[in-house]
Amino acid sequence: MAYDVVVIGSGPGGYVCAIKAAQLGLKTAVIEKRATFGGTCLNIGCIPSKALLHASEVFHEAGHSHATLGVDVSTPKLNLPAMLAHKQATVDANVNGVAFLFKKNKIDTFIGTGKVVAAGKVSVTGEDGKVQEVEAKNIVIATGSDVAGIPGVDVAFDEKVIISSTGALELEAVPEHLVVVGGGVIGLELGSVWARLGAKVTVVEFLDKILGPMDGEVSKQFQRMLEKQGIEFKLSAKVTAVEKSGKGAKVTFEPVKGGDAQTIEANVVLVSTGRRPYTDGLGLKEAGVEVDDRGRVAINDHWQTNVSGIYAIGDVVKGPMLAHKAEDEGIAVAEILAGQAGHVNFDAIPSVVYTQPEVASVGKTEEELKAAGIEYKSGKFPFTANGRARAMLHTDGFVKILADKATDRVLGVHILGYGAGEMIHEATVLMEFGGSSEDLARTTHAHPTMSEAVREAALATFAKPIHM
Ligand code: FAD
């Protein structure tokens, strides 16, 4: 049978694309090589990490700030197997949910490795080695990404002592000392999980700041907060070796600018230096599908590859490696295939670090605006001046709003604080509609809420905030 659309990969990009395509009346199939649907995000990424982040926060809260709030709790005891079981139950509920949605939308599924044979033809190799061919008017490549490792360094992952993010989601005991190589989102989220559960955590980062492209001021203050929580940082440090050693493993690094090498011993080393687009075994070369200089499937502005009828979305193409970006591209491609106008606004894709406090941002950073020569004004408001934050003992952090100097249009919003990942969406909606900081400042916000700080920061871009 010929399908209208065959999607290779069932991560947030692939499964959302398939559901939308089926909803729009297209005969759709999905090919997935993992035993469960949902891709990296649902199986070994966003969902399990958020389950552990929340559980470890509850554990930490129980042992720390409750006394100040008048709640006496005897020292909490960690039940790691139960915590990991909660994580797995959350994953199971989500991946089963995708299987249910495939059935509900009458999407055919093939379990096996998909390979593009040519435009209109995909082969699926099952675990038993049997190969079947599937015909499709359109093919959508949504094969995602995989752990990248450290350029030029041989890292022998065993997922027990030298681990990737996948191993960091299932450690059977809290390591005494965890060294995290890479101070990006994944390393800081998972590092903070194990720090809260009792590990000493040291982060070794190549750049002179954590969280790479995030706003510099946010990154600096966030680092201070993590340091207060006991996490240590070695910045501007180039890792040259990660090896097993007596105690567990050791990490050797030297200053980026040159100098003596240092070695740190650890029980466990988490290497979280980024992810690479995953196209292994996809047959792209044979099918004539071009990749770019970073190994990503090359696409035009409509997610079309150079071969007619073959599209690509999500982590395997350019743009931020985020689940919601993959989802939105999946929807846009399904709409295009159904004859509609699919679109994604890449200027308004929020990005969240789910630590405690959270970091969230949308749009341009101050560094980006300066580099582009755009004149802007900045408004800032700290959570120390927010009544709800004080009531909840969550006064760390601030909201910063960057607006065009001439037009007042909001160009970037950066929030460091409790609940930042939820608050960022009012800024995202505002930016989607091309709103100004005055629009935001004149919008009534319920009192008392953390979101009032967003309004006050908007007010600070063109007038004075009320509560400061
Ligand atoms: P994937 O989710 O990687 O899915 C690709 C699927 O394709 C996989 O299931 C794979 O098995 C399958 N596949 C590959 N090749 C083939 C083939 N040849 N045949 C058949 N199937 C194939 N993003 C966020 O936005 N928020 C977060 O909080 C977040 N947390 C994360 C935490 C961790 C620890 C990690 C690792 C990532 C996190 N991410 C997060 C990133 C997010 O997981 C990815 O951006 C997202 O999964 C990309 O979706 P995708 O559909 O492009 O690919």
C-alpha cells in the first residue's frame, strides 16, 4: 500500500508530524527502531529527567526550607529505587500514550530500522533481520540526535562509571563525587539532580561561562546560585582525557589558554558535551539526500531536502535541539503536505533549564543585540521585590526584558527564578504577536503572582517599576 506520508522516527518531531498528518486526512505510517515510541525526549530525555528533577527537589525541600515555613520534618530518607520507579512509570505512561494516539488516529506503525531507498520508497529492517519495503508519496526524516562525546577525546561510555545523560537517569546509587563534563542544559539539570541527592558535583566547562548561548548576566547569576547549592565549576577548561581509574574514573583537563594539566578523580563522570544529528544507517548518501557541514540533513525553509518528496525535521536538522521546536516543525510539515501553509516562528521559541531555580528565555540576548548593532532598552525586576516570591521563599533571580529602542517591540525576555519555565510563555505569546513592552506593562496581572515581576520588568523598560 502506498502511504501519503511515512515518518522515520517517533520522537516529538515524528510522532507529532504523524498525528497532525493523520488528522488532516493523510494516510500515514511511522517507522521506529526503538521498542517504544516517543524518541529521545519521552524515553531518555525530557520526561525522565523532569521526573528526577522534581523528585530530587521534593527530597531537598523536605530537608531544608520547610522548617522556616513552620513545617518540622525529621531528616528525610532517600528511597532511590522508588524514585527511579516513579521516573519509569512516568516514561511508561507517556510512551504508551503515544501508542494510543497512533491507534486512535489510525496511523500504521512499523518497528524496525528505516532506510531511505529512494524518493517514495523506504525499507524497514526488523530485529529478526527481515526487510520489508514501504511506499510513500512523502517521506519525513525525524531520526533525532545521539550523544556527541568530546571532540578528539576517546570516551568509553559504560553507562555505570563513564556515563552519558542516559546513564545519569538510572544510577543505582548516589555517587560520592560526580564530575560533569559540559556545563550546558543537560549537564546542569542532571548534575543538580545528583547534587540534591547528596553527591559532590564538579562541572568542567570549555567556555568561560555556563549555559553557552544564554544571556551573559543570567548565566553569571545562575552560576553563583548553583555554587551556593554546592556545585563547583572549572571554567575555560579543555578536557583532554576521561579514563577509568581506581576510584572510578578520572578527568584530565588543561586551561583553554594553555597551562598545566589537572586531574580530578570521581566515582562517576557524566559526559554531556552536546548531541549530534543521528543519520546512521539511513541511506542518505545512496538516496542522494544532502547533509550540511555539521552532518545535519540539509533543508530549505519548508523542511524540504534536495530530493523531491523527502522532508526532515527536529534534532536531525538545523536549529535548536528542543522537543517543542521538533514538534512545531512536525506540525508545519504535515500542514504543508496537506496543502496548507505550515510555518514556525524561530524568533519566538522559548528555551528552559529545569533546575531550581529555573532559567527561561525567548528571543535575543543582550550579546546578540549588541553584535547585530540593534539599539535596545532593558528593564529588570528582581524577585526579592515580589510579594509572592517572598511568601514562598523563592526570591532568587530576576526578570529582564529587552525591547527595541525606537519601536518598543519586545526582542528578548530572560527569566531566572522559581517557575521561570511557566512564566516565559506570556512573553512568548507577546512576541508572537509582535507586542511591545508597554503592551505587557499595561496588561493586568493577578496579584500576588510571580508573573507580576514580568510586568514590572516591562514597566522598567520605559518608566519606573512600582515596587522598587
Ligand atoms: P528524537 O526524540 O531523538 O527521536 C528520534 C527517534 O528516531 C528515536 O526514537 C530513534 O530511535 C528513531 N530513529 C532513529 N533512526 C531511525 C531509523 N533509521 N529508523 C527508525 N527509527 C529511527 N528538549 C526540550 O525541549 N526540553 C527538555 O526538557 C529536554 N530535556 C532533555 C533531556 C535530556 C537528558 C536529553 C538527552 C534531551 C533533552 N531534550 C529536551 C532534547 C529533546 O529530547 C530533543 O530535542 C527531542 O527529542 C528531538 O526530537 P526528535 O523527534 O527530533 O528526535
